[in-house]
Amino acid sequence: MTQLKTAGAASFQGRIITVNNTVKWIALQAKAEYDQSGIPLKYLGTIADVTLEKQKERHKEDFISIASHELKTPVTGLKASLQLLGRLMDNQDQ
């Protein structure tokens, strides 16, 4: 947490493993409070369980990835058909 020493504040997100081997995501925010001479007196902060938010974010990314892939497949076929029709029309014009 060198951010606390240099900037006086820090934030962090990471995974932890609980005693029952469950993986949890946490978000930590902290701020230093200084005395009049600039020496840190204490650090105040919060730790929040953001596991549910991370899971929702992952599900959203997975959905977008799958939807994107599924949409590309028919669009690619349609594009190829249109190109073929364009070539056929060009050949008839000649």
C-alpha cells in the first residue's frame, strides 16, 4: 500500500479465499489522516464484498461475447450471398 504513503489514499480490488475455500472479491478504500506536522496518525477505510457485482459483470461479458458471435455467423453468410449476387449482376451487364 505505497499509495497510502505517497498519495494519502488507496483503493484496491482483488480476490480472497475464505477459510471454507470460497473465492470472494473485495474492494478496499483507505485514506490517511495526518497530524499537523504531516505524520500519518491513522488510516481509515472500508472493505466491501463485491463478489455479486463481479459475477454480474462476468455474466454480462459472456452474454455479449456469445451474442456477438451468434450475430456474426448469419451476417457473414448474408454478406457472402450479397457479394455473389453482385458478381452475377456485373456478369449479366457485360
